[in-house]
Amino acid sequence: KQGYVPDGSGVWFQNKQLKPNERCVNDDELVLYLSKKL
């Protein structure tokens, strides 16, 4: 809706990129980076 799309780096947890199916905790340390063309 706002033009943001995932940046393609995947999901990050505690400043580390997660591997597929890796376990993590759903808290404030779980991040999905987004980007938007200006």
C-alpha cells in the first residue's frame, strides 16, 4: 500500500540473518527489512 517491499535479505534475529526454517523468538529482535524507491 505504501510502496515498501522486502529488501531480499530475508529475516534477521539478533543482528544475524536466519537460515530457512531456523528457530527464533518472535520479539523485538526479529526484523524484516523493507525498502522503498524514492
